[in-house]
Amino acid sequence: MAEPYASLHDDAEHVANQLLEEPDAVVPHVRIRGSPRGAIPWGHPTAPLWGWLSSEEAGMKIYSKVIAMVKSVCALSRKVQQFDPDLARQMRRASTSVALNMLEGWHARAGNRIARFGTAMSEARETVGCLDLSAAIGYLSDAEIAEDLDRLDHIVAVLWKLSRTRR
């Protein structure tokens, strides 16, 4: 007799392996009929594979990238500080607002949730602008900001998706 959840287990195992290979991969949400809100019930064969991948936890993987970005941008703002204190302060404020608004969004409901993620995305784009201006004026080199621009590109993409989805 075939296991009733065999195909679900195979799918879950495939996604878990994909996450090991690509830590930033998007995790699909699995719905099980008859379970509360489509959650995977305890004791389900795929629970060990999916139990740690709730939608909030999967989305919060971006949080570590945001923290790394804030650390790096604040360090770069110290270099800019000696030339342009206002731009340096704006860099710090915009980068820290990304993290704070994102966290507010995770704990808000409905329209406020979407608005906070939208604000975090706007602040991330403002941080990109501050870095671009710093390089254009000559306060920072393109090599110094390249890694942060890549991080911010990824952060903006995730926040764009979060600001367009409803719970």
C-alpha cells in the first residue's frame, strides 16, 4: 500500500534541498486540506521538513541581510561624515529605517502591514541613492559600495513582493 503523503514528502524534500543549495530561494506555502488554516499538522510526514519554514520565518531570512547592510552603510557613513555630515546622517537614517519599518510590517495587520513594507522599500531605495551620490561626488569609491548595492537590490526585491501580498 502506498503512503498517502508520499508525493507531498517528495515535494517537501525537493524544496528543502533547494533551500540548502539556494538559501534565498522562495519557499512555496503548502496547504493541507482539513488542517487549520492550511498548516502542516504535527505528525505529518513532512512536518520535520516544513515545520521550520512558516511564511514569517521564510520572509524573515531577509532580516540578516538588512542587518549586514545597516552595519556596512553606517561604517561607510563615517567616511562620508568628514566631507558631508548631512549626507552621512541621511545614509544612517535611511538604512536603519529599512530594518525598523520591515519589523513593524511583520507585526502589523492588513493595510498597515503593506504600508510598512512599502515604506521600508522606499527607505532602501533612498539608501541606494545616498550611496550613489557618495560615489558620484567622490566621497566613496564604486568598489566600496558595490556589495551594499547588491544587498540593497535583493532587499528591495523582497520588500516589493511583501508590499504587494496580503496575508
